[in-house]
Amino acid sequence: MTLLRDEDLAAAFDHAARGYDALVAANPGYHAHLRRSARRLGLPRRGGGLRVLDLGCGTGASTAALRTVLPDARIVAVDASAGMLERAAAKSWPDGVTFVRAPAEGLAEAGVEGPFDAVFAAYLFRNVSDPDAVLATVRGLLAPGGRLGVHEYTLGGRRVDRAVWTLVCRGVVQPAAAALGDAGLYRHLWRSVVEFDTADRFAGRLRAADFEAVRALPLPGWQTGITHTFVGRRPRTESEDGR
């Protein structure tokens, strides 16, 4: 199969939205790992006075992780799928969380404007047609010194990493998804990971996009070598550094 992109991918997520939370709940550590990645942003003061963009929020799992770690931040959560966003927005949220429907490539047209103190993107970049263009957009939305956190399936490059990922997808995820009528989306999930950057390559992509202090950090459990947190920072201008 070819990878799903743009409107086709959004439509597949629309259809899968009703069963998405149940599927991810069966993934050991899914929500804890998102919280760990959110903490790795290293933002201060419980997020007080900070503005954070949750790019590709899905049904709100990443938004909930950010809210737990940064309860005093203002969070703008964005997704291209109407179905996923409807599920997210229907949950109970405190003041300071807003939802916007927009593709990552069309944030300006949807009125999503910076500056943000941080951007968090979970399971997004392997799903966009042009990750470098999205990284450029994200960098432009960040305040100088603003932080980027990416939580993504990015294989470590060992044969065993691909083997474990394939075993989990074909033995567990795809049969469950097929029962819900979403087999196509989860075949895309497997292929999108094996065809995307390795962890080292994606870290290099962030550096090439002019992010500094880039680090690729592993996650524990069965996802070791399969899922990573990437953190980086938009450089400060010379005037802000006092030079």
C-alpha cells in the first residue's frame, strides 16, 4: 500500500476516532511516555505565563500529558482530523486549553499564530508530506529560545527494532484495528514508521532546520529503540543574549 497523506489520512483518522482511545489504552506506557516527553521540554513554573502549541493533538492524549506536566500553561491544541478533534474537545478541560482544526501545513490560515514558548508534537512528523517545511513553520512560531519537543516512532536503526515493531503491529495492533474497520490506517502506521527517519537522522533533520541543543532521548519498556523524545531550541537572537 502507499502511505496515506493529507486529506486521505485525515479521513482515515476521522473514521478511527471512535475506537482510538481504546486502542492506545492497550499500549503499555502510552500515556506515561507522553508525560515523560512533556517533562523533557524542561519548562519552568508549572508552565505559568507560558503558551504551548500541541501540534497533532489527536483525541487529546498529548494535550492531557501537557496539562498534567504544565497545569498553568495556556495550551492551543491543533489537529487536521475533525473526528479526532471532536473527541478531544468533548472531554473535560480546564480553562486555558483551546482546540483548533488545522493541518500542520495550514496553521496560519486557521489563525494559529505565535509566539509560543514551546511546541509539542506527538506522532506527527512521519505523517506529514514535507516534515522540513513543517519544522520551518514550527521554528517560526517559537519565541527566541522557545523549545520544541517531538514524541515520535523513530526506529533506532538496529534490526531488532524493526523486528519488534513489525511483530507488535502485525500480531496485535493490526488485528485489533481490523476488527474496528480501520485496517488501512494501521497498515499505514506500520509502513510510515519503517519508511521514516531513524532517530539519528531525525535529530540531524532538527539541526538542519536550525534548532540547537538537539537531543534524542529513548523511552523505556517495549518501545526502547522504537519511540524517542527529541528536544531542541530555537536559538536566541544576539540582542537577547546580550552580545
